[in-house]
Amino acid sequence: MAEKKRTQVDDIDRSMYDFRYDDADAEKLDAGLTPDIVREISERKGEPEWMLEHRLKSLEVYNSIDMSDWGPSIDGLDMDNIVTYVKPPTEQKSDWESVPDNIKDTFDRLGIPQAERSYLAGVGAQYDSELVYHSMQESAAKMGIVYSGIEEALHGEYAELIRSKFMTLIPPTDHKFAALHGAVWSGGSFVYVPRGVRLDYPLQSYFRLNAKGAGQFEHTLIIVEDDADLHFIEGCSAPKYNVANLHAGAVELFVGKRAHLRYSTIENWSKNMYNLNTKRCRCEEEGEIEWISGSFGSHVGYLYPMSILAGRKARASFTGITFAGRGQNLDTGCKVVLAAPGTSASVETKGISKDGGIQTFRSSVVATPAANGSRCTVSCQSLMLDDRSRSDTIPAMDIRCKNVDIGHEATIGRIGDDKVFYLMSRGVSEEEAKAMIVNGFAEPISKELPLEYAVEMNNLIKLEMEGAIG
Amino acid sequence: MQTSAVTIGRASAMPAPTWHFLNMNDTVIEVPAGLAISPSVKVSEPYSAKGAADEFENALADAQEAWEQDHPAPTAEELATREEFLAAEADATYGGTAQSAYQVVADAIEESRSLAVAFEHGVGDEAAAYLRYAAGERVVVQADPGKQVDAQVVVAAVPGTVSAAAIDVIADAGSSVNLSIVVEADADASGQAPQPEGITGTTVRVFADDGAQVSITRTQALDEGFTDIDDTGLFAADDARIDVRQTILGGSATFTGLAGDLRGDSSRIDVDTRYLGHSDRKLDLNYSLRHHGPKSRCNLQANGVLAGRASKTLRGTIDLVRGCKGAEGAENETVLLVDEGVHNKTVPVILCNEDDVAGNHGATIGHIRDEQLFYLTSRGLSQEAAERMFVAAIVEQAAIDAPDEAAKDAVVRLGERLAPGFAELFEEGV
């Protein structure tokens, strides 16, 4: 019998992301992490005193706690070699033409200005440690929406609001890289959607890490007031270098009563990136958070967006896909806290691993004693495309309330011969059948993505049909 | 002989840990000071007493030899090619895939090519060693090829003592072993006030050779005040089948751990656990089933009721190791939460290093369904009475399913203490 050939699933084509410009003009601080470096970052930004104190305390925390022992190894990341602050040779612009050519070209090639013209209400672009471009359509501004760099907002009318929220959802004591973020954070966006305002078009921030051996530590703070509605899109990429880069951003989201926030992310960092990002959302009464998350890039990924359902009948949904290829260990998932009566959450994730890649789904669902009448369902499916790869599922549930309904289901396997046979018996070719099955596997996620991201994702998991999977 | 306090840390550790804030990765077993090491263990006759204490080690060594014949070690040339491949991968992928610590450990176990290294105790080596020390001489149950052996071990809980048994089961090719373990309150000491304090425990190793069938039922019906440690390690060769049923009803704290190596082709392990948590009971359950054999099967079912202020942690891991083509692992848990004060933790894990497999798990955690409650309350039962029915049902079912009189008596005695009149009602029902 002729040996069956496995279907080849292409690696993600990163050529569109894998270009870089010389960073000789950029201002860099020394590599490593010391109180002096932290002070210098704060001084350059002209920050209020409380922020400097916050940074220094965070650094103390960073030095006092250990790295987690349960996730992918970060031995390849030497903090002494990471440059925590790289300032591009420009100030933040709101006029695209004023942005320096090489930076402009970078974002042009990534399609950011085009996206802004076609369907976005506002765009922010961060290059290394600083925002280089921020703009918002006039109509959105007239609605009272604020979309700006968080650093400039620290000096404006929302300074006190930011101070009252900043790193309250993600305290520096949460884990080692939250502490690191607290010490050296730079750049990021501040969004404020006033009460009752509903924005029909998304806002988007794009993060580009160009400098070699650098870290990016942007902080995103979004406040959606009662009865308001927002869709926020986050994208990220970097060129590939032969040394480790680090991304340790933080995203803090506050969703008011009856408000709604959709937060979509396509993470496509290069394969030398350690992506240790933290995202957290607090929802008040009948508020809703929807996470759409695609993880494709990075050498190592730790990413678990957390939803804290603090108000009655608050809701959360998490829809995610992770694709781990050669040389990647992507440990992703989510956390849910049901902390009020009548809350509900649903989690649906898909994982694909191939070519020696490791994909892990990790989750926690915690129902506090206050979660009377709450419910949560978690569904997780993993597809193995060869026997050199690995796919692990580690879902935890901690239930401290009697009147809850918690369901969990997970499956791991390859494409079943019976499914291929079924489709073939209905006149579909073998190649088409397999393509249909893999596309169908990813479809619940891709249908939730903005169109151009969905197209990109379909390209990412494009199949070269040849023989049988498995 | 009275002992000093013993703390067994990192007991029942799950192979792939998760966030520490959840406090689920492992547990700590505290043995208080001043207990006497005094096994109160009765072993039924007939059982084959011919087995020597090292029978299990010998069987595993023989299995090692047979396994190595079927799975020859890689040649120097193959090793060199692999090293070359890994080096090229490391160059091409920034040092190679950055494995998690547990993945490195799992690979090291496989690379050792040692069945003894891969053999695990569910509660951990330290707890198993403690129980072995407390038990003294091992009970060895051996079935010759093609023969059937039935055995029963009764461990009585005696206040102020550590009462433990160490049991080895060696089922030769094509044989069948039925082992019933009953862990019961000491009838004389029952109802003593204040609550008696003591430890009971068993550490069981099972070797099921080609085509052997082993069935183990363990019924635990202890009084409050006792801590029970239930440690099991299983090895299944080609076409071997091991069924384990655990019924956990009493005691103040229970630590149950089961680890299984599905080494043989088409080997199978089924675990059916039923538990009742009530009062301030603490239950800690850890299962780890590792598939090596092609077409091996495992099925882990856990069903229980939590009432009062009981807390329960269940770690269930199915590990599909590279090479176990055609294997299927399934895991399912249903928990009924009856009272406000209960605390339930569950972490059903699947680790998968092989594509041609099926791994499934599911968990349902909740209260009595509205339609069930409506049906019962419409027939005049209060909600509380309806919920108590579910608790009583667990005990009643355990008594009905008891493999022998000793197990049934222990369950009925516990039922009577939990709900006076239970014994009479049960006898009428039967």
C-alpha cells in the first residue's frame, strides 16, 4: 500500500511583516532594568510624581517575585539584554504625511492608513516605545469620544480618571511581567466613550516593534461608560531578528452598566518574540465584553484575557484561535470570574498545532459565592496536523456557589476519516473535503473577525492539498 | 510505636500544573503527631499467598524485556540523525521550541525507556512510601495464567492509629483478579466523642499482563475524624483490562490518587468514582492515565454530590503519548452542588503528543435541574428534602452496588449515622 502523504499546512506567510528599518536614529536607553533606567523613562515623559513612584514600586515587585513555573520556558529571554525604551525619531502626529517616511512606509505596507480610510473611526499607531500617529474622525470626536495616547491623556482633563483606574485591574503584584510592565510601560492608547454613546465604526491601534532586542510595553486603558458601545481592534507585528524581543503590554478595560465592548486582536508577532501580554476587563451590571482573539505569531506566548463579571447579569464571551507552528509554544486561553448574580459567560476556542509546534489551551472559571444563578460554558477543540506537534488542554474550574451551571467540553484529535468519507460520498473531492473541514474548524472564529483580518487568517491557515491528513 | 507529625507536600500533583492562585496543582497531607503505627487489616482467604514481596518488580522487569524487544532502542546512527535534526531546528527556530517544564519532564520519562521510571503512584512517591512503611508486610495477590482469584482486604479505622495496607496485584497472562477493598469505621469505636482521630490508607500496585482482567472496588465508609489516603498505580500490558470503582462516602479528609500506564496495545483502564461530600469534609482526587499502547482506551467517570460545607478538588489528566496511535481517552465529571457552603474545584486535563487519537473530556457542575426539582416538589417534597434525597441516593446506590457483604455493611452503617433510619429503609427497599 502506498504510504499516505500528510496534507501540508503552510506556515503563516510573514513576508509582509518581516521587513525592518535601521533604528540608528532611534533614541535607546541602555539594555537591562535598573531604577535609573526607570527614572529616566519617567523623566523623559515628564510624568506626574505618582507615576514615577508607581514605576519604582513595580520594579521592586519585579525583582522580588519569581517567574511562573507552569508555562513555556523563557530561558531564552535575558532581561539584561532587552532594551526597555526605544524612542523613534519623531513626536506623535495626527497628520499622516508628517510621519517620518520609514515609519509611514511600515504602516502603509501593513495596510493601516488604508483601513482607516475605509472603515475605521480612529487609528493609533505605535512604533517601538512611542505612539507615532493618532487620529480620529471628526464625527467620533463630536460624540465626545476620546481616543488619544495615554501619556498625553495623563496631562489632560482625564488625568484623575486615569490615575483612579491605572493598573487597578492588573496590579503589578499579579505576576512578574505585570510588575515589569508597571516599571517600564510606554505608549499605548486611552479611550473614553461617554455615557450612552454608541460608535458604529471600530477604533484600531496597531503596534509595531521595529528595534532589535527591544521590548514593547504599551498600556491600553479603555473606559466605556454606562449604555455606551465600542468595538476596538488591536493588531501587532514585528520583523524577525536573531535575538529575543519582548512584548509585555497591558490592557485594562472598564465596561459600564448595560455597556458593550468588543475587543478584537490579531497577534502576529515574529517568531523571535516573547509575548507576555496581560488583558483584563471588568463589567458592571448587564455590561458585556466580547473578546475575539487570534494568536499566530511569537516564539513563546502567554495570553489569557480575563473577564471579571462584577455586576448583576454581566456577560462575557471569548472566541479564540491559536495556531502554533514550527518552533512556537503558544500557551493561550482565558480567565472568567463570575462575581455577581445572574452573570453568564461562554468560551469557544480552537487550537491548531503543526510541524513540532506546541499549542496549549489554559483557562480558569471561578464562581464566587455571590454568583447565584450564573452560568458558564467552555468549549475547546484542538486539531493536530502531525505527530510531531503537541496540543494540551488545561481548563480549571473553581466553584463556590450552589446555584450555578458550569459546563466544560473539550476534544483533541485529527481530521476524522469518516468525515472525509462522508463528504466524498456526496461528490466532493478528497482535497476539497479536507479543505472544507479545516475551514469549518476555524469558521466560528473567522466569522467574528473584521473582514480583512478574516481573509488574512484564512490565508494563514491555507492548505496545500496533497494526500490525506494523518 | 507512636510517631511524630509528618507533612507530605506536593502530594497528588497533576503532571501539567496551572496557575498557583487556583491552589489546584497539588495538595498537602498532614499526619498528626502521636498516632500509633498499627495496621488493622484483614485479608480474606483464599488468595494466592505464593507471591513474594518483589513479585511486582519481577513482573515489571519481565515486561521491560518484552517491551524492549518490540521497541528497540534507536541506533547510534538514528540518534545522530535526530541530534542533527534538533540542532537544525534550534538554529532555524530561535533555540528550538521553548517547552514548558512539565513537557521536558514528560520527554525525559519517555527517553528513559524504563517502565519502572514511568510507573507512578497516584498520590505520589512520598505518600506511597509512607503507607508502605505504615503497612509493614505487603499483601501480594497473584493469579497464575488463565486462573481467577478473588480477594478481599478490610482496613479498619482505629482511633489514634495509622492503619494501612500495601497491596500488590499481579495478574498473569489471561488471568482474572477481583479485589475488594473495604475501609470502614472500627465498629467498637464508632460514635466515640469527641471525634476520634486517625489515618487509614492503602497503596495498591497492579500489574496486568497480556489479556489479564483486574477489577478493583474500594469502598470507604469512615466516620468523621479520620483521614483516608488511597493510592493506586496501574500497569496494563497488551489487551489487559483494569476496572477500578471507588466509592468515597465518609471520613474528614480523603486523598485519592490513581496513576495508570496503558503500556500495551489495546490495553484498557476504566475508572468509576462516586463520592459524597458532606459536613466539613475535604476530598482530593487525582487521576493520571498515560497512553503508550496503540488503540489503548481509558474512561474516567466521576460523579458526586457535595453538601454542607464540603470541598472537593478533582484533577484528571489523560496523556496521549506519541506513538499511541488509535488511542482514545475520555473523561467525564458530574457534580451536584446541594448547599451554599460547598466548594468544588475541577481541572480535567488532556495532554496530547500524537495526532491519530481521540481525547474528550466534559464536566457538568451545577445544582438540581429545575425540571427535576419541579417534579419532586410537585409531589409534596420541599426543596431541602429533595436535595437530601440526592445525598441519600448516593449512599443507597453504594450499598446496592457493594461488591460484598463487608462493603455493604460498612456503607449501611455510615448511612444510618448520616440519616437515622437509613438501615431499616434500605433493608425494606432491598
